[in-house]
Amino acid sequence: MITTKLTTLLSLLTVTFHPIPIHAAIPFSQITNRDNGNSCPPLPRGDVIAPSYQLYPENADWDPVLCRVWLGAVWNATAVRYNPYTNTVESILEFPGISHTGSLHIGGVAWDPYFNKVKGEEGKTRHVISILVNSARPWATDGRDITGERGLIKYDVGRGEVLWEVNVTDVSRDRYGGFQDIERDRWGRTYIVGTWPGTILRVGRDGHGLREWLVPDPLPAIPQKGYSGLAVVRETGGDTMLAVDGDGRLYRFDLREDQDRGTPVNVPIRPEVLYNDTDAIYLPPMYGGRVLLVASLFSGIQVLRSKDRSWKTAEYLGTIPIPTGRLYERANVVVASVQMGSSSVFMVLGWNDPLVSGIVPGNRTQFPFPNITAKIDALLKI
Ligand SMILES: *[C@@H]1O[C@H](CO)[C@@H](O)[C@H](O)[C@H]1NC(C)=O
Ligand SMILES: *[C@@H]1O[C@H](CO)[C@@H](O)[C@H](O)[C@H]1NC(C)=O
Ligand SMILES: *[C@@H]1O[C@H](CO)[C@@H](O)[C@H](O)[C@H]1NC(C)=O
Ligand SMILES: *[C@@H]1O[C@H](CO)[C@@H](O)[C@H](O)[C@H]1NC(C)=O
Ligand SMILES: *[C@@H]1O[C@H](CO)[C@@H](O)[C@H](O)[C@H]1NC(C)=O
């Protein structure tokens, strides 16, 4: 998540949390059952440049069923379905009381690979994405103000409607905040990571049982920047989740069904190169769970590897910086990375554009996503 000093952007509106998509999914016909990231056709060659006014992406996830990428548009607080084959925005999901308020962000957006077991609908498959809504205040104040609404929305793409939503504030009660990323496990549960201080919450697949899975006890009086990203290693069965901490250290969690609390186990990074400006982490499906990409806002994408995919230790291979040149003049941070199609991985960039009065910050209409695959592959040869 972009840390910003734009306190003027904070509107202290009281928001209601009843998301109803306004212009939701466009007609949705054939869903073919592809279950990994590697069966979509390759993209046409070249960097992806999304022509989308005020997209300002914060996080991204590839949807291998639709072969589209979902993006969280942070300032507008919308979720965007983008087609990189035709270079078009296919739908923008807006939520009343959330989108365009300025007081809330939408950051984490993720396709849900395990959402095929809704209670009472056993055997049916739904096409679901998770959307994380979070208060803008922690980001504007570097964690000094951790108050505000947050929620998790499960959105049924096929039906174009909200499946369920949970009010995360019911549990967090303004004691910690900065929620910014989500993961899903093979039991259909969703994990929400918070950054001030580092916390992980978990909720069951039907939206019930939201609980504190990892919350420091006692909570510090002044929150330090903690966990910023989560990634489940699906290729080895999905029992392992990785999280990166605010000091750059990497942790491993066992997700097996009986784990009611998360127990972090340190994953030593060799050589120990640590960045304290971490954001989202990602295991691109094309590398089969062996390569972890850590977005470090000002430094670039760190490439870590676990050859046997156990993630007991991690090799640090190098860092891919934000590209230079005219297109990237105002790209000041890297917030995430994402695979699109079967053989390309891209950086997701944050932009330092001149402010526009009102609540959204910039006038940008073109959002480049640089292809970093060749750079990753070069580091993997080391
Ligand atoms: C991205 O780079 C990789 C490696 O050079 C290449 O194979 C792939 O085709 C590129 N993707 C696009 C969309 O250009
Ligand atoms: C952001 O909001 C503006 C209106 O304020 C709209 O024109 C634009 O399409 C929106 N973009 C996204 C990606 O939500
Ligand atoms: C969410 O929960 C918080 C704390 O319980 C409450 O103050 C707030 O009104 C709730 N929001 C909605 C929209 O129900
Ligand atoms: C993060 O690291 C940078 C460079 O090493 C250092 O200047 C800065 O003080 C550190 N920030 C925190 C909050 O530790
Ligand atoms: C953004 O675009 C609007 C409409 O064209 C214009 O009035 C405004 O000056 C622009 N703001 C900036 C900061 O470029």
C-alpha cells in the first residue's frame, strides 16, 4: 500500500457499508474450468499499458478462468476487470458508500481458486473474487491513526452480485489496521493481512467465524509497520503460507485445518538482504511455487527462491528496479507483481502524479505494467 502524506484527501465522512455494484459484470457466458495460471493463451508481445482513467492500481490478481486480470483501484476504491489481450477495461465494480469517498481504499483484489463449496450448493462451482476495503487513515498517517471502516467483500462474478461481506471493524475495533492484502486456502478460508502493527485475521468460507489469527498480545501503544503481504504455496498442496514483515523478514505458516492460530516460523533469507519498505508478495504460477516476488516500494521487486518449494530457507537472487525512461517518469513505487497469461510477469507501479482537487489524486489515463519476466529468468540462472 502506498504510504502517502495526503492528509487532505481524508474526508471524515461516516460511511455505510452496504456495497451494491452499480455497473457490474458484463454478460458472462462460458466459464471453462481451468484451475491453474498456466492455461490461458499467451499475451500479444509488449508491455501492458492499461488505458484507464485514474486506475492507480494497488494490487492485482490473474483470473485463470476468465483469462483476465483483476485490479484494485486504490483511490477510486473500485475493482477493475481488465483484458490484456484487447487492452480494454471490461468492468469497473463500484460500491456505494465505499467507492469515490476518499475515506476508503480498495487494495487487495484476488480471484478465489477454492470457492467451489458454498453451503447448500455442494458440487456447484461459483466464480468468486475477494475485495478488501480499508480505511485510508493509516496510510495517510503512517499508522498513527488506525481507525476507520474496513470490510471484506466476496463478489460472485457469474451473477454480478455480492455473495457475502463481513465488517472487519467488528473484530479489529480500531485497535490495529492498515489491511491491505488477502489470501485464500484450500478450505475456502480467507486471510486478511494488516500492517499497523502486523496482524492476520481469518474468516470461514461462508463469511462466518471472523477471528484474530495472529494479533500481538499486548498490542503496542505505537504501531510499527508489520506484515504487508501474504502468499499461499498452492503447488505443494496449499498447506503453507508465506508472509513478509515490515523489516523484510520472511515467515512461514502452517495452514492445516486444525490451526486456529497462526504460528510464524522464520524463513532465513541467504544472503540476508532485507528491505523495510515491503508491500505485496506473489508466487507467480509459472514458476510452480519456487519463486517469491517481494515488492519493496522504493527498491523494486526482490526475487527469492526455494528450489524444493518447502520455503524452509530462501535464496535472495537480486532486485529488479523500477524501469527508467519517459513512460516511467512519475512511477515512484512498486506495489505488487502479477502474472498475466501463461508466460509473463509484470510489475504493478504506484504513481506520483500532481494532485487533482477533490478526493482522487491524479489525472493519469495510461498505466504501464512493465514485463519483468526476462529479468526474473536472468536472476534464476544465477
Ligand atoms: C514478457 O517477457 C518474456 C521474456 O522475455 C516473454 O517471453 C514474453 O513474451 C513477454 N510478454 C509479453 C506480453 O511481451
Ligand atoms: C475513477 O473515477 C472516475 C470518476 O471520478 C472515473 O471517470 C474513472 O473511470 C474511474 N476509474 C476507475 C479505474 O475506477
Ligand atoms: C462495522 O463495525 C463497526 C464496529 O462494530 C461499527 O461501528 C460500524 O458501524 C459497522 N459498519 C457497518 C456498516 O455496519
Ligand atoms: C529503512 O531503511 C532505510 C535504508 O536502509 C533507512 O534509511 C530508514 O531509516 C529505515 N526505516 C525504518 C522505519 O527503519
Ligand atoms: C486534471 O484534468 C482536469 C480536466 O481536464 C483539469 O481541469 C485539471 O487541471 C487537471 N489537473 C491536473 C493536476 O493536471
